[in-house]
Amino acid sequence: MGIFLRFLPVLLAVILVVGAVLVVLNGACLGLTDNAAGATENVAGALAGAMIGAAGIFIGSSLDKLSVWWNARADLEDRSQKIRTLVTVELANVASGLIATNAHLQNCISAGAALPLSDLRAHRPLPMPLTEGLGVELLNLSSQQVDVLSTLLCNIRRTGQNVGDLIELNRDLHPLQTVTLKNAVSSDMEILSQVFEQIAPNRRLSLQGQAPQLAVTLLREQAAR
């Protein structure tokens, strides 16, 4: 319905132009000419001119609306691109932290060792204050982008809270607790890969001493370890 209303003035203009042509071609048949007092008044021509003038008004209105729509769309895309650029910087930092945390937890699990409290403090998930601070500006992104980004923010916050609760216990982590935490971190990495897929699909990250990989691929490979 919205598309129909947007193009309705153009449709009316076309109808008026076609009608004007038909009036000119068939004016005599329609009785639109008058030869009174030896002078010929071309009523058909006058009517056709009025119809074309009206068509011009409709076309002008459509062009104005199209210009406003196009400028608004361009502005939205520009704002969306700037937001994605800002968010991507923070996503890269979070990704590096999660990858390092995941690898360290996996090493502890493989060794069957307890996770030292000092290590737990050092590997607390990074918050995302820049992204959270954008608030309603995030609505300039697509609904899919907002959805995955909101899910990531919630999960990162929950994992950080869980780590905080474990730190308050003031003791090293039991191997089973380490497995639970590792699963949570892996889940966050999978969600983060979905965010990269939506917001920065071509962004590359690299592990130390390795060639850069697409962030989406790297996160999923590391989460599956």
C-alpha cells in the first residue's frame, strides 16, 4: 500500500497526459470545437493544456517526495555506516579477549588443573561501553543487526557477572566450574561471530604469528576447540 501511494502522483500524471493526447486527437468527435462568429475556439487544445499542466504538478510533487526520500535514505545509510565502524572497533577488542580466555580455559581443562583465581581476574570478559553508550542510535542499524548485537551485549554482561560471582568466592576454580565457564565463553564467541557476519563480514583478525582470517571464521574455529 505504501509503495502504491508513493507512485500514485506519477500514475495520475500518466493518465492525464494520455487523456490530453486523446482529447487533442478526438476533439472534433467529442464535440469540443466551436466555430461560432467565424472564429475557431479550440476547446480541445485548452482542455489538453490544462490536463498536461496538472500532470506537471503531479510529476513535480513526485520528484520532490523522491528527493526527500532519497536524501533521508542516504543520511540513514551514512549514520548506519559510522555506527558499524565504531562498533566494529569494540567488537575486535572483545573478540581478542574472548579468544585468549577460551584458549586459556581449554588449556586448564586439558591439563585437568584448577583455574587460579589470579587468572580468572585477568580473563574477565571485556565490557562494551562504547556500543552500549550509543543507545537509540543503534536503531539506525537493521533489525537483524540490532537483534544479534543486543543478544551479544546481554550474554557478555551475563558472563561477566558470572565471572564476578566466581571471583567473590575467593578461591581457585574447580575443573568442572572451568568447563562451565568455557562453555559460556564459547557461546559468546559464536554469538560474536554472528554479529561480525551482520555488521562487519569482511573484518579480519589474526592470532599471534598467524595470517589474518575472517573474524567470523576465526571465532567459530576457536569456539569449537
